[in-house]
Amino acid sequence: MKKPYWATAKVKFYLATCWARDLHTDEPWIEGVDWINDKLIFLCAWYHRCFIQPFLEVEALPLKILEMYKEE
């Protein structure tokens, strides 16, 4: 779980713990911290698109910020 050079934050997306960058844009980039979390991203995204997003007016991912890093 070493932080990649491009990561600006560590976030939680439902069950998946992810490295993230470009959080302040419309399309943030997220990647699981390991292979299990990579698989969980697909499951969480499917759940969000099918059961949560149809009832929201704003298209946004529910990312909870765990850690923030300085941009280098």
C-alpha cells in the first residue's frame, strides 16, 4: 500500500479504499490501494449507478476523504 507518486488523496468509495487524484474536477481518477479494492471499485460503481444515482439530481461519487497529500 505504498502511495503512488500521482496520488493527491486517499479516499473511501463505499467499501473500496482508493488512491485518488483530480478530486476537484468532474471526473476524479481513483485506483484501489490493492487488487481487492480494485475489484471492489467495480462492485461499488455498479451499486451506485443502479441503486443510488437514479434518485440523485447531481452526478457525483460519494468519496470520503481519508488523507490528503501535497501535490509535488
